[in-house]
Amino acid sequence: MNNNRIKLFLVDDDVVFLKLLEIEFLQNADFEIETFTTGELCIADLSHNPDVVVLDYYLNGVDPNAINGIETLDRIKAINPDIQVIMLSSQDKIDVAIDCMHHKAFDYVVKSETAFMRLKKIITTILETQKLEKQLNWYMDRM
């Protein structure tokens, strides 16, 4: 995180939902946001070092041949396992959520009227956990 601003990548092939998410995050917190309509575009810009990626599960609305959310998640984790990824989907199925967790997603959120609030709470948890880990590492280095 630079200058206390959270770098957030939003990845969704539904451009209207993507824009709504971006507006919500910009209005309600101090985020630096980049948006992407495909997993490939997100992966190409991972050098921008996002703190958190919110990633749609399907990702085939813009390009039917695009890689899906799980493949994108796997590639993100292969490049940088420290980037936390929250999967987002209209699929309200436990097996889909479990699959995402098996692929090392931090959490799974169903697209709904409460999705933004859930995402915000999860991102806060991620950032608090990272801060505690840094403090613990600092303390352990001094022992």
C-alpha cells in the first residue's frame, strides 16, 4: 500500500456492475482502483501491485474465449501468492464457493444488494490481518 491508499483491482465482464462497484469504492473509501473486463488484462497489469483483487467467477461476457475467474485466480497466485483475491459471482452455490477457496481465494461473495458492504468488510479484514502480520514480523526480527 502506498500513501495509505489501498490499491484495488476490480475484474468483471459485466461493465455496468464493474462501474457500479468502482463508484461505490471511490465514494466510500480511499482506494486507488483499476478496472478490467478480462482476467488477461488484470494479469498483464499485476506489476502495479494491487493489495486486493475482486474477481468475477465467469469472465466470459466480453470475450467468450477469455480465461475464467478460477484460471485468473490461479495465475495471480502463481505470479504473487501474497495478493489477496476475493471471488465475486452470481452463483449462490456452496460448491462454487468451496472450489474458489480450494484455489486460494481469500473469500467468496455472491452478487447481491449487500455485495459491496460484504466486500468492504472483507477488504478491511485483509488489511488488518496484513498489518498485524507486519507487526508480528517486525517484533520477531528483534527477538
